[in-house]
Amino acid sequence: MPVKVQWFELGRVLVYEFSGRITLDDLETLHRREAPFYDTLGPGDSLFALLDLTHLYSVPAELFAPLQQARVISDPRVRVAGVIGANPYLRALATSLGLITLRRDFIFHPTRAEALAHLGIELTTPMMESA
């Protein structure tokens, strides 16, 4: 599956992992998988999100608009969106889609360990994956 969503450090960090070449069906699956995590947030709660793009090859043009509407971009409860392993193509894509403008708190990191360290979290915490 090219899209996985899981909690890291229960309730604090939502990790998205993308691999291969994602499709519109993958984005729809992503929406279903992330919904339970967002549904657990109470009033005033927020979370960090990490987007692991280490194994993502490409994003087709027809997904640009749906990506701009993704919760990790549009939900105000996401405090920081860390991007892991983005190659130059994906960084340019994020810039051209305006994702950096929509979320000025996007931070690029070369590894998951560095992204978690930036959030003050150790890599030893287990993850909980969505169904």
C-alpha cells in the first residue's frame, strides 16, 4: 500500500508514509485511514504531522488539487508538518503547489530521527497503525 498513517508517541505525532507513485484511490484511502486519528482530537487539541516521502517516486498532476485540500495541509489542528526525505523534485512540487505558502510551518528533514528530534521526541516510542 503506497499510503500508511500511524500514531507515533500516542496522540502527539501522526506519521504519514508515502511510497511508489500515489493515485487518487490512494488519497481516498488516506482520508479514510487518517479520519479516526483526527476524530480522537478533542476541543483545543492539536497534533504534529510528519510526512515521510523517502520512498515516494512521483505525484501525478491530477492529484495536485486534492493534495492542497488534504487535512495535513488544511486542518488548523496540525501544528507543525515535518517533511522527511523529500528529493528536489518533491520539494519543488510542494513549492509550486503552494503547500509551503498554505502551511508556513512545513519543515524539511533528511531523516525521521532528525524530524522527531526537532519535535523533542525519541525514536524508541512504538507506532500504532490505522486499520
